[in-house]
Amino acid sequence: MSIHVAIVGSGPSGLYTADALARIWPDVEIDVFDRLPTPYGLVRGGIAPDHQSTKAVARAFERTLSRAGTRFFGNVEIGRDLSYDELKAAYDVVVLSVGAEIDRPLGIPGEELPGVYGAAAFVGWYNGHPRHRELDPLLDGRALAVIGNGNVALDVVRVLAKTQAELADSDICAHAAERIGAAQLQDLYLIGRRGPVEASFTPIELAELGELGRCDIVVDPAAVAAEVGPEIPEKEVKVRQRNLEILRSFAARVGEPKPMRIHILFNAAPVALLGEQRVSGLELERTRVVGGRAEPTGERFELSIDTAVAAIGYLTGPLPGVPFDEKRGRFANDEGLIEPGVYAAGWCKHGPRGVVGTNRTDAGVLVKRIAEDLAAAPPSGGKTGTGAIDALLRERNVRVVDFAAWKRIDAAEIARALPPKPREKFVTPESLLAAAADH
Ligand SMILES: Cc1cc2nc3c(=O)[nH]c(=O)nc-3n(C[C@H](O)[C@H](O)[C@H](O)COP(=O)(O)OP(=O)(O)OC[C@H]3O[C@@H](n4cnc5c(N)ncnc54)[C@H](O)[C@@H]3O)c2cc1C
């Protein structure tokens, strides 16, 4: 008897889970659903367009999706086209791997002002996520602040600081490349509530800032004099020390001034975004770090800015019927188990942390658990997977984008790109579905 599995979300966590399942049960039937007509989640819509080598993991995911017994159901949203209960009725195992696509709010006054964006929306805009195509961010001013001290914040400042030539071999969408190319930005502020030791940058990404052709990096040498203290976990110490070395090397740089600057500001907690018609300033409060936490000092200052991007984390959106942990902003689960037969994987399970490869290790652990649960309570054999689901989707006139249709989108995007650009993405649902059509 073959086991029928539904995986909701075709990002790294869903596809590594599919791969691990097929290694244990070669005849498993897996249906992978995604609300977008395109697979691969943040590999397509999150990872920076100039990080093509990281995006190359899509080739391994392609092999996973093209395995006999695995079917891709693109353009099918669970909670809209099919319900959670319908999946549970049709499949022996349901794995939710929908990621964390909502920006964690800053929770300060002025956040709703025009010119203030969350990183999910901003990154989605330059990466061609259909939901964010219309963002049209205000990039007409001189100064922009990115709030956050992780790799996503680094991605945003780096992409904005690159010249058109530096982005030429990236897959940044044409609409974004044009807007960034026309921008007159001079000062980009990268703002962290805590100190340089606590920043969660990875050294390779931090060092990349130093390679930008038209941009200086401004760091106060006094701010990076700190040493890694005993509160930092042993396995993190090397990375944090390396970050400090890189920051010190930035602080020590001399040379001809360049037309743009990235100011890296530590120990500065956002208090309010200021402005009337649109954002015009950011009020900050100096902090000191005590026991790894930022404590306010009462000393405030303001930056004059024209745009702000908040990159302070992501939340999972609730899905009707799925138990939800409101406090943490993710599905309620116990080591991946949501309820019998239903599991969570990736960012909707444990929140937005880790790199693509982390999901592979996690998938191995989750699939081991699924195997143990199935051994303890074997499926009755009454669930037929795709059969029931196909009928529902037909009845509801859902235009399913299968793997062959995705490959048509893929080929069309590659064909229409001007070299050295690897692809020119379609960015609206209509253009994606038109490219998916089998003429
Ligand atoms: C801006 C950014 C840059 C990053 N850069 C890097 C990097 O350079 N290197 C690196 O290793 N890692 C990077 N990461 C981390 C990496 O992208 C994540 O670890 C990984 O994508 C998490 O995988 P996931 O499957 O949990 O979620 P996701 O990749 O978000 O996949 C979730 C999928 O679920 C789908 N979905 C959501 N809701 C539904 C629904 N209701 N029905 C059907 N489908 C649904 C979505 O469309 C999406 O395809 C980056 C992350 C971000 C945010």
C-alpha cells in the first residue's frame, strides 16, 4: 500500500521533506501545493537576486519535483482553493511548510506612513513576488534607513547600493532595476538595537559590503571596539569575532570618498518614524547591552530619512483550522507535530531562522518522526490523495500549474532575459499563467 502525502508550500522545507520521504518510501505518492504558479519559495522570492550561486539549489529541488510519484500543484492556495479539512480527509500525512511571509511590525508610531516598508514586501518587490509587484516604493530621496541587523537587512542595503553594472548578472526584476537605477540615494543607514557583537550577520555577507564600487562604509571605530563576551554561545564565538574584525577593517579604511555611504549604526533602538505626508525622519534612542539585551539610556537622536525598511523578522499567517501560536506567530506544534497525521516544517514550525541548508537537516529529523508515527499507527488505506483532490480542483475551476507548466514559465523567463541576466521573471499572476499555457 502506498502512502499519500500532501506538502503545502514548495520552499526549501517542503521540498527537502519530499526528498527525505521518497528516500524512505520510494513508492510514496507526494502532492506538493503552492499558492504561487512558481515553486521554491524564498529561493525564488527572497534570496537576493545577486546571490545566484545560493539560488542554484533550485536545481536539486527540480529533481525532487520531477520524481515519478511526486506532483506539483502550483497556483493552488490552501485556505482558498482547498481547505485544511479537505487535505486531512484525502491524505495519510499532511506537512505544512508555508514559511513565514508576514513582516514582524516595529510597533512604533509612524509605521503606517508612506515610505515605510517591511522587508518581506520590499524584497518581494525587487524579486518579483506577484503579491508585491505593485509596492512601488518611494526611492526618490537621499536617505534610507534599514532597521535590523541580520542578513536580510544586509541584502537590502547591498542591492540598493549596487550600480546597474554590478547588478547586470543578477535576476533582479526589470521594474526594480529601473527604479533603483534612477534613485538618488546617498546615505543608507543600517540600524541595530544591540551592539556589533549581537548582530546576526554572517561574515561573508557582511564582508560583501566592502566590495561595493560606489559606496563607502561608515562605522564608528569606538562602537566596534567591543570584544565577544562570555554570554555568546561557544559555537557562535568565531563568527562574531570575524564580524568584529570585518567591521574594524571598514572603520580603518581610507581613500577617495565615494558618492554613496552605508552608515552602520549600533545600539540605536527605533522610537518613532516621523513625518506628515510621508516619512521624513527616524527617532532613535541609544541603548546599552546588558546580558545580551538592549536597555534604553534615555539619550535620543534623530536621522533625517526619506524611506525606511524594517527587517526585524517574519511571522506565519494563520490558516483556517490549523492550531496557531499567537504569541510566536507560527503554527502551534510539538517538535513538528500539529495533530495526528499533520506536521509543520521550516519557518512556519520554528520561526524565521536558519539558512536553506538548515531545512534539509530539519527535514531528516521530521521524516524520521513521521516514520515512527506511521509505524505506531499504520494508515487504514482509505485515503486516495490526488483522486479526491483533482475532482475538487476541477469542480472549483482552479487553474493548476503542474511541473511541466512551471518548466514552460522557467524556459520563457530564461529566453526573454538579456544576457548576462540569467532570467527576466514574470511578475503578475496573469503573465505567469500566460507563460504556463501549453500552446
Ligand atoms: C530575504 C531573505 C533572504 C534570504 N537569503 C538567504 C541566503 O542568501 N542563503 C540562505 O541559505 N538562506 C537565505 N534565506 C533563508 C531561506 O530562504 C529560508 O531558510 C527558507 O526559504 C525557509 O524555507 P520554508 O520552506 O520554511 O519557507 P519558504 O521558502 O517561504 O516557502 C514557503 C512556501 O509556501 C507557499 N505558501 C504559503 N502559504 C501557502 C498556502 N496557504 N497554500 C499553498 N502554498 C503556500 C509560499 O508561496 C512559498 O512558496 C533568506 C530568507 C529571506 C527572507
